[in-house]
Amino acid sequence: MHEDDAGELASKSLSFAVKLIRQAKMGVNDEYMWSVINLMELRGRPLFTVVGTYVVSNCTKIGFEDVDFGWGRAAYGGPAESGVGTEAGLSSFFIPYRNNNGVEGMVVPVCLPPAAMRIFRAEITGAIENGSPYLHSSL
């Protein structure tokens, strides 16, 4: 996405942004990942701009739910509190979840400033009410 596309992204729905993220994730393969690893090894991990940034980390494939310290599988594996990270309230994590019936899904705790949270809540509510194909839950 180019800088001039930011206006288009900001003017469209959350579902549009989710669709772009899904498309970008589908383009990542092993060759790309090894290339990024090699680049970071050579140049170091790049810093990100905090102003206007929101970091989302997918922890669903890490395997936290399979950790066993001798008293059984983990009931939860993720941050101990919301708003953790470099800047409190600027990050969220996709965390695997299994309900009491064994149905698996993911939990996405979201921590945003109050004004942004109101907008986010309205976007999510609208997407659910309109039956967006990008937002669903089996839990």
C-alpha cells in the first residue's frame, strides 16, 4: 500500500482493511520468511513509528495452549494484562481459545484509547449486523 492509499483505507470499512490483511498474509511463503529473517539478521530489527500505529500479533500458532508444566495443558497462553508492549494500549494479540465444549477459536483482546474504541465497536457491530464474511465466531 502506498502513502496515497492511506486516505482510501481510512475512508473504507474495517472489513475492507481485514480483506487487505488476509490478502497480504496469503502472499507470505517460506521463501519470503527466510528473506525477512536474513535481512533482520544483517540489519537488525527495524523500529516502528508509534504515532498512529496499532500492532496486532498472531499468537495462535505458537503452541502456548500445549505447554504443560506438570499439572496439565494450559488453560490460557497470552499476555497477563491488556495494553502491554512498548506503548501501553497500542497492541493486541490473537490468542487461541478452547471453550468448555472443546470448540476451538481465538480471542482478540483489543485495547484502544476511548475515542478509537467507540469507533471500533461501531465498526464491529455494523460488520456483524451486515453479515460480513470476514467476521465470524463459532464460540
